[in-house]
Amino acid sequence: MMIEATFRAARAAGHKILLPYVTGGITDDWIDYLDAFADAGADAIEVGLPFSDPMLDGVTIQEASDRALARGVDTGSILAALGNRRTSVPLIAMTYANLVLRFGVERFCSMLQETGVGGLIVPDLPLSELGDLEGAAADAGIELVLLCAPATTPGRLLEIAQRSRGFVYAVSRMDTTGERGELAATAAVLAHRVRAVTDRPVLLGFGVSSPAQAAEAARHSDGVVVASALMRRVLDGASPAEVAAHVAQLRRALAAVEGPAVIAPTACVR
């Protein structure tokens, strides 16, 4: 399933996009979370391929990755599980450059293609070193999603918006992932900056935890990415159905604000 086409169609219908996350291999039944999330209203699902040094991730995702690795899973076993259990919504893999380069970019992208994963996020690979992966992803039909942050300069932001595929991942705050008590003030400003330079879908993530925060973020963007809030529940022993209940709450909160994103004030897009 093509991610950008799916997200553009959703936006055209006034639908806010919900992209929940699960760490591959976190539990014996981790694959069941995918179907549960899809049934609860996810438009796509981000699957984390665990890595021993996830530098952009906070305590929760680090703990989730450590638990998955302690269970003996690896990239091959996670992708094999995904290939044997196709979902009704697009899947996007998230991992780190070291793991991708260990396989080689062509082989890695081919592995994703063979297992039905349509997108890839590699947050620690600089734009200046993206070329080989960018080409291999395009050849394999994998949409390479790029991230921007509040400190991203205007010129770099434009380049990210032009080169990203699927959507632009707007990092709401200059921090690692993790649950937060409130949405950062920088979230809306960044979303408006990105929307001023591209018509590609823009999703806000990092710190989007509660239904209220998701609704607030979606007023300024095309949708949200939610990760740590869900993985905390999994780490605490919640079943797929129990975590999916939180996804359903997020879906209802987004439904309440569906429609075009707020138009940015001029001061926000300069």
C-alpha cells in the first residue's frame, strides 16, 4: 500500500491521520498489536526494529527495544513475522542507520519490500549521507520518510520537504521521544513552517501522548504519531485489546477536529 497516496486521500476527505507505533518483538504476541491497532482506527502503523543504542528514543522506547532484544528477536525474524501476517493498513519501519548499513541499503530495502513494509524512517542518517539509501528505497518502492525539528533551518527544511516521501515527520520538540504532560509550543509553529513549503502530508510526533494532545496537534497538522504512550502500556502488561482501546480513544479525539489544518499565521512560517 502506498503511504503518501493513502495519506493524501485521507486528508482530501478531511480525515486526520493516526500513526501508532509498536516495537517489533516486544512480546510473544507483538504481531497481534498490529491488527488490534488497525481495527481501532490506525491509518498506518510504525514498526520499530529494535537497536541497542536508539539515540533519539527516550526511556520507554529504549526499554521496549531492550526487552525485544533480550527475547532474542532480530531484524530478520521481525520482518519474517510481518511477511507472514499482512495487515490491512500500510506499515512503516523505523530503525537506525547502523542496522541498515549492516545489511547494505539495497538488501535492506529489498527485505522490506518482500515483507510488505512500504515505508522507512532512519532518523540518525544525515541528509548529506542519504543518497545511497534514497536511491535503493526508490528502486524498491519504499517511501523514505524524513524528519524535521524546531531547530531545522529554512533551507534545510525545504530540502527535507522536497526529498521526503510518504509524509514529513515533524518532531514537536528538541528532545528524545517520550510521554509528556503537554504538547510543546514548538509543535504548532513547526507544523505551520512545513506546511508553508510543501503540500506533502505533515504528521507531528515526539511527546504526543494523550487524546487531548493528539487533537491539539492535529489542529495544526494532518495527523499524529504516537509511540511511547502505547509502548508504556505494553511494557506494563497491557494486552493488544487493552492498548487498542487507547488507540481508539486517540481516533475519537482526532475525529472531533477533523477537517483542514489551521492556517498558519504569517509569523509562524517565516
